[in-house]
Amino acid sequence: MNLNWKSVLLALALLAAGSVPAAAGNLYNQPWDGGSNLFASQNDTSGYGIFATVYDNFTFSTAKSITGVDWTGGYFNPASQGLITQFTVAFYADAAGVPGGVLASDTILGTAGETFLGNVNGFPIYSYNVSVTPFAAAAGTQYWLSVLPTLGFPPQWGWATGTGGDGNGYQVFFGAPGPTGVDFAFGLSGGSGVPEPVSFSLAGIGLGLVGLAAWKRRKQTV
């Protein structure tokens, strides 16, 4: 039996294409409530360092791979735009209802696509959006998200409040931790946490062809 290697390469190409998870899309969303409530979260380059960090929780019913994060925030004290040099976006484990150990962290240089949304009660509000290293979130597991800009004070930057969550946000301010009693505005995008079912059938075809080729070579040697 003569093995057509062009067919083998074509099958392997199909295998690679079929192994890609489902196309990226919206996985979770807590939209901005349209108000001017901002909770400080900031790495201050003027001397205070990381004096405030805000966290919010989320849970998926099925396993997901998070590849993008978006959020809403703004400036206060004074209410004028500051110069953000980078954002740190991090995921944390849950520790009895509060943020636990860090599981993954990305530092993104620049302003994270800072886009002006408007002035609300005199405070400038902006949207942000970044791609992150894929984070595998297990089904039925609570995680926590934090977004931390690096910029000099003044002004202060704050994460804007949102809707659709469980009201279980959290903040650490100058070392004092505590629940916020409000949700924050953010969204998560990505795909399913496992390959599509077709991937497994293609994998079987690909491995079968490779195995057949190896058997053929061994038979000819003998």
C-alpha cells in the first residue's frame, strides 16, 4: 500500500485548524451603571505606591478561556484626566468570599485603549479594553478580577460601579480591606475552555495516519 504524504499533510493541517477553541466572544458582562461612583484603584508613581486596589468576582457555569478584559473607570481628586503608563490586570482565587492568591497577572503598557465616554456630574468617565494571556477558568469556581493603573497622584483613578453582579466587590485602601457593597463595570471575552468536538475526531484521523506511516516504514525495513 502506497501512502500519499500530501494527504497526510492535509489531514494534519485540518487537525491543527480543528484544535482551535470556539471563536472569541462575550463571556461575562457587568455593564457600567451610567453614574459617577468611582472606587480608587491605583499604583501611584509619586510616592504612595499601590495604595488602593479594587476587586470584583465572577463565576462561569462551564469552563472558559478568558482572552480579553474590558472595564469602565474615571478620574477624581481632581476630576481631570491623568497620564496612565500601564495597567496590571490580575485574576485571583477565592478565599472564603474574598480575594485570595493571585493566579495570573498581565501588565499592559499604555492606556489600555482609554476612550472618553463623557462627563458625569463633572467626572470624566472612560472605557478600557485589553487582551490578556489566556486564563483557564473552571466551571462553578469563583474568581476575582482586579484592574490597577499606574499613574502619579494627583489625580486619583477609580473603577466605575456596574450592574448585574452580586454586589460583592472588594477594596483594599491603604492596607484596610473590606467589601464595597457594589459591583464594578467590566466584561470578559474569550471562548470555551476545551476544543470543539470536531477536534477530537480530526485528532483521531491525524494520529491514525501518522501511525500508519510508521507501520509502513517498519514493514518495509523488515
